[in-house]
Amino acid sequence: MKKVGIARALFYYYYYPLWKTFFQEMGAEVLLSRETNKLTIQNGIDLAVDETCFPVKVYYGHVQELCRQNIDYLFLPRVVSIEPRSYICPKFMGLPDMIKASMLDLPPVIDMVIDVSINNKMLKREIERIGKIFGRRQGNASAAYDHGLAELEKCRALSRQGFTLREAVKIWEGDPLPPLPGPFDLNIGLLGHGYSLYDPVISMNIVHTLREMGCRLYFPEMLEMEDIEREAATLPKRVFWTLGRKMVGSSLQMEKDPRIDGIIYLASFGCGPDSMIGETIERKMKDKVYMLLTVDEHTGEAGLHTRLEAFCDMLRRRRSISHESYLSSHG
């Protein structure tokens, strides 16, 4: 049985159930790299150029780990577009070339092109091409892909219940359904690209920390896509980055939710779209307290926790004095 390696980083959090199901039905065994750790980060930093963002550097580390395993193929998708008229960061488009230029003795690479910016004809051709690699007919490859989409929807249904994408993948893999922690006295909208937000090392375990501080969290995956797109469309110009538009639309939808006390946006240092999207969201916030957190390989966990504690204390103080008069006590 052929073994296909998939890095536990970047679009793993969004699409792993799809690709695992697809490759298994192609007759292959899927191997994952380990969860991100300090060694993963250091290896990625050593391999990647300085200009890449933190999540991409982490991806390098995961790929290097996979290459040390006994895999027959390395899955490095070239993600250009995942929806019409929208695109992913250029670094994702060039990732297979960047990896090949930085690492020697790579196993055979499956650099599938994912581009549905105009239509899905190219995607269908790529699915057929991969099917031929594993000796499958066109119909079998298409059916395997459709089955993968169905499994992906099961995972997304879990995320709509309040689980993170990382937790949803684990439940989909067969882990028992964990109870969401509580009780909570604050409701916070937590935004960020999934490959940063749901990786506990990159995000400094921000999800667990906020829950421990008594915060019920609302993620973009819990919102209806129609609502997100409607709010994002209120901007003067359409955001053509898929994830950036999702963050803007989610923030504007969360601002209208009376249950949510504040919004936090986790951005990665070195991410061009994040630098603009974070600023755009801040300018649009009128009724909700908003905080932008930027992380990279130098970010200290203690400093991040201090900022989160201060943010939560401010929200609680704001709630406790909301009934008080703003007139000076001195007359």
C-alpha cells in the first residue's frame, strides 16, 4: 500500500477530512506529521527564507519531518483559489516550488493545482491525474473526491456547534465528543486564519487560555456563510482574498450580535493580507471592544496571557459600570 504524507499545518485544518478520505479510497495510507512543537518551528525557521510568514515557516518544519518518514508521496497542493473570483495568498501558490528549492531528496511530490477562480474544470482534471497515479479510473477518482467532500461537511457541522476546526477533526477521527468547558461569564468573538488560530503552538494556546478565563468563544465557522458574505459586501471594494474577506465579514456580523462582549483578531507577523485586514476591521468596529494580537516565532506566551487577562478584565469592568452615570461626581 502506497503511503501519502500530509503536513499537519496550513490548510490541513480546513481540508484534512477531504484529502484523507480521497487518498484512502485511492488505496493509499495517509501519514501525518506530528503536532507542532518547538523543534518543528526551529527546523522550519532554518529552512525558510526570512520573508515568509510564521505559519509557512512552521509548514516547512512539518514537511521536513514527513520526509524522514517512509512515505511514497508527499502531498503539496498548489492552492490558488478555493472559490470563484477570490484567491489565496501568493505564498500558498508557490509553496511547492519553495519547498522543492529548499529541500533536497524529497519523495515524489503530488503538487495538485487547486484553482476554481473561474470554474472547476482544472480541479476535475487534477483529480483525474491523481487517480491515474494510483491506477484508478476517472469515475473512481471523482467518486472518491465527492465522498471526501461529504466527510468534510460532517467535520464542518461539528465546528458550527462551537468546536474549533482542530477539535472537529479529532472528533471526526473517532475521539469521544468532549463537553465544551464552562461556566462562562464573557462572550468573545475570536478571529484568525485557521492554521494560526487552531494550532496551539502558533497561537500560544489562545483558545484554551480564554476558555480557562471564563470566555465562551465564537468562531467564524459558527456563522452562516451568507451572513459573512453580506457583511463583507458592505466594504467599498470587494476583498479578493478568501480568508481576509471571511474575517471582515465575520467581524461585522459579530459586532451586530448582542451576546458578544468583545472581538479578538489573531494575526501572523509577516502576513501582508493580515496587516490590511486587521486595520480594516479596527476601523469598522463601533460598538464592540476590539483587540489585534500579532504573533510570530519570537512571541512570548506570558506577554500574550497578560494582554488577554487585561482584555477580559476590561470587558468585565465595562459591563459592571454600564449602568452608572458618566456625569462627574464633582458636579
